[in-house]
Amino acid sequence: RWTVLEWGDRPIPGPRTMTQDPVPPRARRRRKFDLVLYGATGFVGRQTVAYVAAYRRNHAPGLRWALAGRSRDKLEQVRRAAGRGALEAAIVVADAHDGPALAALARNAHVVLSTAGPFDLFGGPLVAACVAQGTHYVDITGETPWVRGLIDQHHDKAAVDGTRIIPLCGFDSVPSDIGAWMLMQAMQERHGVPCVDIKAAFRMRGGLNGGTLASAFNAIGGEKARLLADPFVLNPQPAGLDRQAHADPVLPYFDGDFQAWLAPFVMGPVNTRVVRRSAALLGYGGNFHYQEHQRVGSGLVAGAGALTLSAAMAASQAALGLAPVRALARRFAPKPGEGPSQSAMDKGSFRCELVGRSADGKLVRGHVSDQGDPGNRATTKMVCEAALALVLDTQALPGGPAYGGVLTPASGLGGVLVQRLRRAGMVLQVDP
């Protein structure tokens, strides 16, 4: 349905318009493993092992998989802790900077799922190996400056080879990206026109793990800070776009569509960039606008709370821009491998409400929600289902088996991921 945009000087076919060429021979060749979980000993990595073990036991007993990382002993401990469902998983030892080991890992895998951050420090060589070997890849990064580098280095080759490199497949940024995609689909199907504006309002309850905080600290400061602030950092052709019109909100306001006070959302500077890249790749239209916020509530008390939250976010961002403050924060933050307790993760939840509007004022509404800590439980579900989509649903993926590039959840997985997440218990709904 979507139109074809251009990437640089070369047109890049969109998922609905590309020629269905044969899959490249190396991508078609049967690999030793269907799925390799890299970073399996980390906090989220251990959860992916448990998730895939349960999925394999209940739905895909023939799935050939492996756990990968730099320590065989720790990988074997994780495999034992995951129970009988993980006993058939192989062990692959590969340090994040060992080029030959990573090349062998990628050569033997159909799909690699990585949870090994900070990705700017540890992720680049693995992605390069996957691109070189024609191996599909997903991860949970929220580091948009790093993803910008992946686009510059690898998009063209991955597109030619039909290799899907899909970062940002956790809570950063599946609810935003897939939610906006669903509303765009609904507007087209119901009214025959696109959304020109989509906004999202989040409510969430959960904790942070040490790996997420380490990635966040690493992404702040210097040139990375400039890239983080660019609303079009992930777009194919950012030159000439109106950055002011798409700037991140800094003040609260009362929104009539949500009937609630909205404040800036801490993850907005990541999620909005991903949705804008999807809009460019899928052709949502040159006047498309997307923004997101944190929903606080209605009434005067909520208004005061939104103002306080906005001021606190601005102050914390300014403080963390100073290296001594970041160093102090690291001392008291959870260390990589640490995170919330099982009980705390069970009590978490999130809800992302979305409103889409066409140029002539037609509205569509929807929401994405789930139980469980969003940065840990929901992220695990999202990234595992994204990887399993690449393993098990190849023929149904948008663009067909030969479509590739450095993509987004919406452009690389689309409705396949929607259906998989629904079957896994997540609510993804467009209102009647």
C-alpha cells in the first residue's frame, strides 16, 4: 500500500512494492542454528533463554538454537537454570570483539538475537558479522546514535542481500512503532486516506536493569548528545526537514483527545525517531507528524504533577550531561546483570494509547498494553517474538523473503509481529 521513497540517490523498494526476487543463496542455505541468543548471561538475556525454552517446548520442538557469549561456564549455568526446556540448546563462545568467532557464529545462524549492551561498545562487530554472512538480526537497543551508524555502514548491503537488521525491538520501540503502524493501516482501510498526525500517551510501571542504565549513561554526552537531540537522526534523508516542528516537547499541556494532562515522556527521544524512520521507509507522507508523551491524569492535581514531572526531567537531563554527575549515578545504579526482582517485574505494566488524525479531521484510536515490567518482561516478549517471526514466518514478512536493510519493527516485521504478540498475550487493538 505504501509508496516508494528514496534512500540517498537510489530508490529503496518498500515492503508492498518491491520485486519478489529469489532469496540470495547464502540466506537460503540451511544453517546449523535457527536462532542464536547473544548476551544470554545478562539480565534480559537470561529471560530470553527462559522465554525461548518455553516456546520451543510448547510450540516449536524442532527449533535448533544456541546460547552465545564470552564465558562458557556462565552460559552453561544459564542453560541449567532455564530447566529441561533449554537442555538441547548449544553453547557458542564468542567475545564481542572477536571477529573470527563472531563470523563463525553468524555463518551458522539464520537469526541472531542480541541483548548485549551497551550496544555502542559491544554491538558493532556482531552486526557487521551478520551483514557479511546474510544473517538476520534483532536487538533491544535504544541507542539511536549507534543505530544511525548501522544505517550508514550496513543498510545498502543488507538491502541488496535481503538481510533484515532490526534493532530497537524491545520496549524501545515496538509499542510506539507498531502502534503507529496499526493506526495508519486502520485509517487507510476505513477512510482511504493516511494519518497526517499520530500522538501517543504512555502510562507504565516498572524498574530498570543495569544493562539498560549502562546503555543510557554511555549514550549521553559529546557528539552522541547532538545526535540524540536530532528528531530525524534515523531518517534516510534528514536534510531540509523541519526540525522545529518535530522537536521533543518540554512543557506539559492538557490534551482534549486524551482528556488528560500530558508531560514529556522519557523514552520519546528514542521512540519518535524510530516511528519517523518507519514513516520514511513505508511512505506515510511528507507531512506526517508523530509525537508522544506521558499521561499524568486529569484535574488540577494532575496538572501540577505534569508540571513537576516536566521540570524534573529537564533538570535530570541537564545534570546527566555533566560527566561527574554521570560517574556518581553509575556508582549507585544497578550493575549490568542486575535488575528488578521477579515479584517486582510481575507487578509491572504499561499502556500506550494512540490517536491518529487525517488531513480532513477523521480520527482513529488504539492502544498497546501488557502486564509485566515493560523494560524487562515486555521487552523480552517483544524481542523474542521478533526473532521468532524471522525464523518461522519468513514467507509472511512484509516485502517477502528478499526484503532487507537496517529496518524498524514496523517496516521489517509489520503485521506478522502484531499477530505474534497478540498470541503471546499482549493487547494491540484499534478501536471500532
